[in-house]
Amino acid sequence: MSKPDYVHGYSELEAERLFDQANTLAELLHHDTRFPAGHTVLEAGCGVGAQTAIVAGKNTGVKFVSVDVSEPSLETNRKQLAAKGINNVDLRQADIFNLPFPERSFDHVFVCFVLEHLAEPVKALEKLKRVLKPGGSITVIEGDHGSSLFSPFSNKAWATVQCLIDVQKRLGGDSLIGRTLFPLLRRAGFEKVAVSPRFVYADDSRPEWVEGFTRRTYIAMVKGVREQALEMNLISETDWDEGIRDLERTAGPDGVFCYTFFKATAHQAGVLSPEKEETHA
């Protein structure tokens, strides 16, 4: 994945959004992200490390190799891991489509919020499959912006969400990819594919979700494509501003916001070596 293809950009504000998102969703997405002690995990597309710290911190007996194409993002990742005292992660600069590892190098592969930015997600999965040991597992987590439901509803608010979907599509990505994880993994040749929807619900009785997800994750993400949406003539400036105001009402006292993430697990054909027969939950 080359840097220009990342729809959200590489600003400090975007890094802050990623950490807000990761912390808010940590239990929802990762309560069952567990790997057996002594196993090796490749985290592909680790970025600034918003997910790295959470997953590696939950699996202290596991060796992680986390790769990303962006060296500045890796440097941010390196600093935050050091600040948290997490020392079971080896960070390396590498492209998913040209991984510098021999075949069958890892017991598991972990990919979170990466495939949506790639023009060839099946090819990426095939590249990851190459470095996975027989019997090893892959975990893939993606969102799906088309799953967004909110109240009060506004056509102009939805138009801003559609801008995010359309901008990402024009950049070669797919922000609706969550719903397709099952067929994508099957097409890449994985076995035992299982998908678990993870549902976000935020209203005024759950202020931590309203602040952490509706405001600081979702609305912030939509706001981040304003310049691109206007440059691509996807929406007028007036409609954009009115739509964002309407979208922000969903985080108000009478607002409700719903969203679905999809977590998929699958396996490479074969079995792990006898001393590593366990698989993660």
C-alpha cells in the first residue's frame, strides 16, 4: 500500500483519531484476540501502532513482527510501544505485496483496517498466506461504512458519509469491504473461514461510546475527507457543511449511532507442528 492511497492521510490529527478508535474498540474487537505463548505473529500494515500496542500487550508471551510501508508511522509506533513498556514487537518497514520473509515463517497473521485501502485485497491475502505455516491462522478485521445507521436521519448527513465511501473508491479502496471478508478469504485459498460481526451502539446512556466512537472516530473520519470530496466535486461546500452539522446531531442528547465491524478468522491448509497445535480463540 503506497502512502497516497491512504484516504485518511498521515497527519498528527489522523494518528490521534486512530488511537482514539483503537482504545474505544479494544474490548469489542480484541477480547478474543489471543495467541498461544511461544507462537509468532505477523501484523501486516501496523501503521502508527494503534492496534499493535493493544494486541501485543494482551499477548506478552508471543513474538510479533509488525510491518508497514511508512517509516514515519513506524517511528510513531516505536515510540508508543517504548512508552508502554511493550517489548515483544519487532517493527520493520515492508510492503504487504513484497514481504521480505521466507514461506511458512509465521504461526499467525493479523490484519486490522488494512484491506479496505488496497486495490487488490485478494492478492494481498495470497501474499500473506505465503508466509503462513500449514495450519496457521489469519485474523482480519474491517469496518463497513455502508452499515452506518443513525438518528436523527438526514439525507445531507448521509451524503457526507457517501463522500467518504466514494473518495476511498476513487483511491482504489473499498470502505464496504467488511461485508465481503468471507468470500475474499475463500478466494485467497484459506480454509475454515468464520466471520463474527461486532456491533457498535451509541446513545446518551453510553457517553463513552458517543465520545469515543460517534464523535472522535466516525464523525472525525468523515470530516477528514472534506477537502478531497470538494476537489472531486462530490458535494457542494454548503451541502457538506449542512450535512456535517446534521451528522453531529447524532452525538447529541437525542442522537443514536450504530455501526458494524467484521472480524474474520481462517486457516492455512495443514496443521501446525506438534509443539504448536493450539490455535487462538
